Amino acid sequence: MRLIDADALILAAQQEGAYGYVDAKEIADAPTVDATPVRHGHWTHERLVSTSGGTYAVVRCSECKWQHPMWETKFCPNCGAKMDLQ
């Protein structure tokens, strides 16, 4: 499977005056896009002890182990993992 650049394909069809019609050869010759697989993860909740003796809560990414204060986001700010796993 390859991902094609649909915008470039539409632009090429419009420039040729094809009125939006694209044949199989044009699709086969269409430029591809660079895409990376989506990483999926989840937040783990932890309590850490500070050097002053107090405790504080953090969430940690299951993919890259990056941690930050207690708020969850839909994506990890560090590695970009989509946080949709349980």
C-alpha cells in the first residue's frame, strides 16, 4: 500500500482540463506522501516523592515513559503517541 498526495492529483487533473476525471495511469503515477505509523499508548498515574519529602502526582506515557504534572492530553507532548489505549 502507498499513500498518494490527493491534492497534487486533483491539481494535475485540473491543469489538464480533465474536469476532475482521473484515469488509472494518473493514479498509479501520483506522487506519494511521507507518513509515519501512529503510536498508541495510555497514561499511567504515579505518585512521586520529592527531595523535600512531599509527594506529587504525575502521569507517565506508556510509550516513551515521559512524565509531566497531573493532566492528561489526547497525545503525548514528547513522542506524539495517541492516548487511546486503556
